[in-house]
Amino acid sequence: METPFAAAAPGQAPVAPALPAKPSAGRRRLVNLGLGLLIAGLLVYSWIDTNASVSEFVNGFFGSKGLLRNVLPESLPPEVSQFWDGFRAAATTLAIAILSIAFGIVGSLAMLPLAARNITPSRPLYELARLIQAILRAIPELIMLLLFNVVLGFSPFAAVLALTVHGIGVKGKLFAEAVEEMDTSAVDALRVAGASRLQVFLHAVLPGVRNTLTALTLYRLDANFRSAVTLGAVGGGGIGFLIDNQLSVFQFKAVTTYMIVLVIVVLAVERISTELRTRLG
Amino acid sequence: MIDGIHKRFGANQVLKGVGLKLDRGELLAVLGANGCGKSTLLRCAIRLLDPDAGSSRLGGRDLALLKGKELRLARREAAVVFQQIALVKRRSALDNVCCGALGRIPLRRSLTPAAFPHEVVQRATIALQRVGMLDRAWQPAQTLSGGQAQRVAIARAYCQQASVILADEPVSALDPRAAEEVMTLLGDLAHNDGLGVLTVLHQPDLALRHADRIVGMRVGEVVFDKPSPEVTPQEVDALYQHLRET
């Protein structure tokens, strides 16, 4: 019988067979060239539209009024007396992140039975759930906060709601994709056993993706913390608010202190989140 | 009882009017090469897939005519054991077995495993003992071997109190000893508990040793349906003939 690795006759070197004709690369080259031109065009457009300038970049960093020669000397040493205030404000920012994650989980789980293609009761409901999630994701947290500021006034709770609503869009999609990728044999087994949709969801879907959902949530926790810092600067409170306040009165030493606190807390949250995700496997 | 089932996936006609009957107390094995429609037939039989034509009667009701809650409740009469170990991996063996009874538990008593009624836990305990897995009751499913997990899946089917067990290649991921144990267990459930057991198999030797009746399928059609002792090696060989030809 002929095999792909037919042995050569004793004492003879094996002869390599002729390769089949190589497919023409002409079309692929044309596609690559087109893509290259498109990317170059986008970069040129972005450069022009943002008024990007090498001289401004150099002046901003190295000029007499730039960061290194003007702001940096004014920023050191850090204002030690501001550390406690910094940590208290960071705790508020962390509270915003935690509460928005908790509310976001509730919202995302509530939509999950509709938003995952493999367990949804109907295609139109699936499309509707995914559309709502896409709309929530499309509106940035900052714009959400500006809207909530109008209704609720400037407060950390407005930031919580802004992050929650945007988070339902983001986590909802991630959760739904995790369910769509899960092994559905346990789901089928319970469906055949006569379990209702809710029973299947509670006893096969949720336990099946619990680890994945927990890992995604932890990943979102440090992303939410960074977003909460940004939202603080536009009235959401916490350490972002303090940094913005101190910058507006040119108190750079206090700003340095808050930046140090910020880096410490961000690294700690990232570390804890990574550690927990690793333990989840 | 399955009658005249047709199923097409795109241009591929997978089932061409397949019919067969499963009696209580009988272990029926369906043999055939990959792609001949065995698993599709099993899924159509309980409407995990909707057949294009034909009927599947379970407990005297035609599943093809039912939908929604009626279909869900009628389907409780058939328990399925899958090729992939269809257990919830993070849950204990006992919790997994209890889940077989979900179709008979009201929602408020099934929100968490801790809320399962006492009778269900007792029946699950009996089921685990029946399959020789009682000592592993609290072990998470993900830590069980393939053979152990498949036995727990059978216990879940037993706990479902179904009259029919449909097994889709239940031993294909198991070593020969575990496969033998699982087939013996399925035979026991048929012969001692009076259940109708239909199993799709890829191992003719296991089918000949354990099944009361064998159905041979080739390219979406039943080519023979007879008691195991009457099945000849030539007939079994013919089921896989076209694989050798290709």
C-alpha cells in the first residue's frame, strides 16, 4: 500500500515528490496593498484633524513652560499632609467602582437569559437584548455622567449610575458570549428532564459559567476603578475630583501626592483582581 | 415509537423515513458508521431537533404535535445520557443527580440545590447507590473519572423517573472496562427496572453482547432491525463497508 512516507529503496536517498502548484499570491498582494494604503490614509487624516505637531510636542515636554522644566519642579516634593485625604478620596472612588460592578452584575444577569443565542427563548428577544446592550455600550461613561449630573446633581452616586448603565452594556455582552461558548450538553440534559427555562438557567447555565463570569467581573473591577477616577474629575467625586480641584489652583505638590495614592491603589486593585482570577483558573 | 422520521441539513438528507419501536424492558442498540444519522435520530426522537416529517410517540403522545410546556412535560418520560459527560462540573454528584428530577419539582423548591425536596434527595441517593457511586455523592463532578461521571449521568436519568433512556454513544469516551460497566448498568435498568433503553453505539461487540435487539443504519436508513443473536458479522460489516471503500 502506498503511504505518504513511502520508504526509499535500501541504500538510496529518499526522493522528494513534486509539490502541487502554489496558489497565485496576486490577489492577496493586492488586498495587502489596499489595506496598507487605507491605514496610511487614516493615520494622515487623524494627524491633520487633531492638529498634531512635533514642535508642540517638544515644547509641551521640554519648553520653558513645558512639563519637565515648569510643572515637574513645582510638583516635587509631594505634599505629605495630603496623603490621608488622598486615600479617603480613593476609597470613595473604589466604592463607586464596587457598587457599579454589583449593580451591573444584577442588570447583566437579568438580561442574560435573553441575550445568549443558545438559551434565548426567541430570536427577536435576543436581537432586542443585544441591541439594548450595544446602545448602552455606545454611550461613553462620561456622557452618561453628564446626563445623570443634570438629573441628580454632582455626586458619587451619579458616577455609580453612569458606570452601572455603561457596564450593563459591556458585561452583558461578555457574559452572553461566555454562555454562548459554554458546553451545552448539561443544558440539553436538563431540558430533556423537563426542567423549565429558569431551572435550566439556575442549575446548568449559571454553574457552568460561574468561574468565567467571576473572572470577567474582576477584570471589569479594575477597569471600573480607572473609569471612576476619570468620572470624578467631572463631578463624580473621589480622587479624580480632588486631582481636578488641585490642578485648577496649580497645587502641583498635592496633585503629585494624589497621583502616588492613585498608582498605589490601582496597582493593588489590579494585583488582587489578577490573583483572584488566577486562583479561579 | 419513531415513525417515518425525515431530517435534512441543507442539501444533506440525514434521515430518510426512519422508524423503530422500543419496548419496555428492552435494550436496543443502534449501530452505524459516522454520519449515518444515529445521533440525529435520537435528537429528533425527543425533539431536541425538529424533524422535517414523521412522528415520535412517547408515553402515548406524539411529540411532534406538542409545544411549550406540554412538550417539556411530555419529554420528562425520556431521559438522555450524552456522549459528552453532560454534568455540571462544579456541582456535586448528588446535586447533579437531583437535577434529573427538576421537571417534577416546583420552581420555589428548586431555586438552589439546598431547596430540593427531601424525597428528591432520597431518590437521588437511591439512584447513586444503584450505579455504585454512593460513596462519591459529595464529590464535584469535575473530579470524577469518565466512567464514574457517566454512571452519575445514568443515575440522573434514573432519578428523572423516565420510562425510556436514550443514550447517545455513552461509552465512546470510556476505556473498555468502564464501557463494559456502563453497558451492564444500562442492561440492568432495562431488564430489572423495566425501562426501555435505546443506545447509539460504535462498538458492535458491545452491542452484540448486551443488547436484546440491534438496529443497523446506513446513510439515513434502517437496513436491519432484529434480535441480537440473529445479527450476522456480515450484516455488521456491511454497515461500515462504504468507510473502507473511501
